[in-house]
Amino acid sequence: MMKVVPYILIILVAVIGGVSTLVIGHSKANKVSNPEYDNRTKRNWGKLSWIYITAAAVSFAAAAIYLSTNS
């Protein structure tokens, strides 16, 4: 049971973070407070894509290292 707890916590944090990001991104206050954001959508999506690609690569590398040292 104790081996499952870290996985549950990781999945829970990821789901909460993803839902929170979508809620904040689509909120009315976010669009009203910064209308320039909609004008720079392509550039913003590009930056966010690189952040997510980098985070995914680091996560996969960390998981591979962890699994190779603990098997």
C-alpha cells in the first residue's frame, strides 16, 4: 500500500494543477484584466509549449533514472 501513495499524490497534484490552469485561463477576470494577451496568443502558446515539452522531458528522464536505480 505504501508504494502506491506517491503515485496517487503525483497524479492528484497533476490533475489539480491542470484543472486549475484551465479554470484560471478561461476566467472572465483573466481576459478583462489583460486584453493584450489575446493579441499575442501564438507567441504565448509557443512559449507554453516549450515549457511543457521541457517539463515532460525532465519528468521522463527522472522517472527512467528512478526506475533504473530501484529495480
